[in-house]
Amino acid sequence: MHKPSHCLLHRRHWLQWVGASAALSAVPGSQAASSTAVEASWPRFAQQFMQADGRVVSDDGKLSRTYSEGQSYALFFALVANDRRRFDTLLHWTRDNLSQGDLGQHLPAWLWGRQDDGSWGVIDSNSASDADLWIAYTLLQAGRLWRYRPYTAQGRTLAALIWQKEVAQLPGLGPSLLPGVQGFVQQPGQRWRLNPSYLPLQVLQALALEMQEPGWQQLADASLDLLVRSAPAGISPDWTLYDSQQGFLTDETDSEAQGRGGYNAIRTYLWAGMLHPQAPGRAQLLRTLAPMAAIVERDQAPPEYIHPRTLEISGPGPSGFSAAMLPFLQAQGASRALDAQRQRLQVQPLRPTAYYEQCLALFGQGWMRKDYAFTPQGQLQLPWYKA
């Protein structure tokens, strides 16, 4: 059975400054119609971290394991870059190796790699719901943008499976996304362990639009409530506990995490910053998280870890954190902090083998350069798409 701390553990390995294994071969050929920053950096990312068979490799000190989240991000970047060859290769590997050949019947296993007996395969079959959301979302957007109905059908069936297996009705909160199928109910009917960074509102809004079922809109609304209520001092935690009697509590489940915000929570600010100005909930969420912008301006760097209640900080984050903060600081109108983080990225460039930093930069810097954007309803807008 999956341990409740599985996502924290795998991010502590592969989200920190990990390097990839030796240079990997990538699927050749891009079908890009125009040149953008993501289109320029995506092939380098794929060459460094993606095998020819479509597996995204993270050298986390555990024999180059693969995580479903890595597959989900790579699928998104391939779509943004209009790279259908790599997209299909990534999709096929994910489906065949993480979902037993059928994304409509099996949620992707979150961890794949070398097993104890030396063979390669699924190490832990539990799911990671943030990866599942991004895969479903990207499939739906790919179906629309590439005008290919099988992608749309796969996205819808995966979204239905997410709803069936990873969404729970929490008293006083409503339908909520659990981080995975197993391991996140601490006290049945009363207390759950949740992850705010798993809830990009644009993705949830787009799924609500596509699925045309009231439950998905309720999930988006409850997710906004979670994001706001779990950050009472304006600082999002990596993990939070929701208690039906006491509300949101600091998560002390993992002694190393101590309820702090760090390598998970940095994405909460990234997702918020990339929301369309007219997106539902954007103004409320930005008001809630505004204290982080002030901290970044004061310290000239995002904190690596910060306690969401005491505000105790543990050192500056890596350069990738600065890249992730760019959309958020622009959305907050924090021009001095924005300029400082741009300068920090010039002085301390992203390391080419730092997997998570590269992902954050593809998201943050790509959005800043208008390689992609989101509509108020969360649909993906790309410069190469011709309606």
C-alpha cells in the first residue's frame, strides 16, 4: 500500500537539484510552425531528460526513475511546442507502462523504474492526481488544437476516472482532489491530507468546461476555497491537513517537512500567476498570496522553505524558483521584485541538468514570453494555432 508521504518523498528526490543520467536520445523532428522560447528550449529538455521510447528520466539517485508527473509536464511542453511526434511517443509510453495499456481504465502509476529483482516496471501503482489532471487536460487541449478526436476521447475518459477514484466529498469543503487513490485519508470521514499545488485553477476550469458536469465546477470552486483557506498568512504549504471539525491545520506528518512551503508550493504561485486576468477566483487568490511577493522583494529571492504560519525561512530557493515566480510577480504588479528575479536568473543561470528547475523555467519563462496563455475558462492559447 502506498505510504501517505509518497509524493513528498519523490519530489524531495527529483524536484530538488537532481541531474539526469547520461545524455539521452530524443525522438527526432518537430512540427513547429513558428519559433518560440519553448520551441527553442523544449528540444534541449527532451534531449537531456527524454529517452527515444518516450520515457522521461529523473536521476534521483534511485536508478533513474520515472514519475508520472514528469510524463505529464513533457506532454504539455510538447503540445506547446507543436511537437506531435514526441507527444505521441510520450503518450504511448505513459499509457503502456504506467496505465497497463489503457488510460481510460487505469490511472497512471506514479513511480516506475528498476525493481528489487532487477527488472524494470511499476514500483508503486498508486497514483499522483496532479499528473493525472495535467495529462487529462493536455489530451483535451491537444484534441482541440490538433483537431484529433481520439485525444479528446482519451482526455474525457481519463477525467472521468479521476473523478471516480481521486475526488472525495469532504464535509464543509465539497468535492476535493485527493493527492492519490490511496494513503491520504488520515481519519475516515474527518481528516484528509491534501496538496494545494495539485490544484491549478485554469486546468480545473477547463475540465469543467469540457466535461459539462456540475461536479467539476464544484471541484474548481472548492479548490479555490482550499487554496485560500490553507494559506491564512498568505503562504501556501506543500501539504495541509483538512479536518471537518477544525478546518485547515498545519501538516506535521513528515518531520522533515514540518508543514513548510517549498518544492511543492512554489507551483501554487506559478499557477496563480498564469491565470487569465478575468479567470474566476484570480483576484481573490492573488490577494491571499500577496505576502509572498513582499517576501521575495525583501529577500531578493524566493525562500527554499517557509513555514506558512510562523513565516520562518530556510535559505533562498534555487534559480528555478525565481523562474516560477515571474508570472506571479507580474500578476501582483511587483515590478521591483520581478526585475530582481530576472537579474538573479542572469547571475545564477539554471543548471542544464537540474530537472525541476528546467520544468519551472519552461512554464514560467515560456508564459512570460507569450509562448502560451490561458483563456478565462482555462483553455490553452498557442501562437501557432489557426482556428
